[in-house]
Amino acid sequence: MMMPSIFRENLFDNFMEDFAFPDIDRVLYGKNAKNLMKTDVKELGSGYEVDIDLPGFQKDEIKMQLNNGYLTVNAAKGLDKDEKSENGNYVRRERYAGSMTRSFYVGSHVTENDIHPKYENGILTFQIPKAETKAVEEKNHYIAIEG
């Protein structure tokens, strides 16, 4: 659905903000929660460069796993809010947790040693090598003619 936007922001974000339920994603990831894990893939000569937006995460909250040609990126975050009264009784105690996962098929030729991820300024960057094309061996297959 096409939505009007002003300065790349959804026109109705602030209007619908009060009706959002539950409020956990906004508490964990801020007002840009809907923009998380946006991915750019750029083709290079020898492979692909992948950039994934993960704002607000620490490096130790991001995990990558390669299994049967699928690369999975998982980012998880927790938030604790503890408020105590003067005598130590809990007035409010809340725990939030959230996670997001994205998987990409990178091919069975890719190994863990081929991927060197780097996380800076909220962007996870890594390269995936292309599969080497094998030269097709040309053989002349002659067919014997009977008769």
C-alpha cells in the first residue's frame, strides 16, 4: 500500500503511535523499530557485499550462523526496568526481550572462513564470494553410423 511521506517519514507514524499495542518494540529499538534489518546487497567482481542495518545493537547481541548454504543473522536485545522504593520494595519491575532473524541462501560453496563480518556504526557488513564457474570441457562426441 502506498503511503504519503514527508522527508522519508511516514505521514501517519505519529498519529498511529498512540494506538500501537504492544509497546515493547518501541521501548527496545526506539521509534525506528520498523526499519531494522534493512539489507543492501551489492555485486562485486568476485562476490557480493552485504550491509545490514542494526541500529542500537551491541556487537555481542548479534550472531551469525552458516548451515547447509543458508546464512542466518540473529540480533537479540533485552531491556530491564527496575524501580525500587526507598525501603527496597519493588514499585515496578519489567523485563522486555526481542529478537529478529534474517536468512539468506549463499550457496553450499561458502564456508565460515569465507565470511569476515564487521560491525560499525550500527551496520553489519560482510562479503560473500561467488561460486567459481567451472570451465565446460568440450568434447567431440562422434556417433558411429551403421550400414
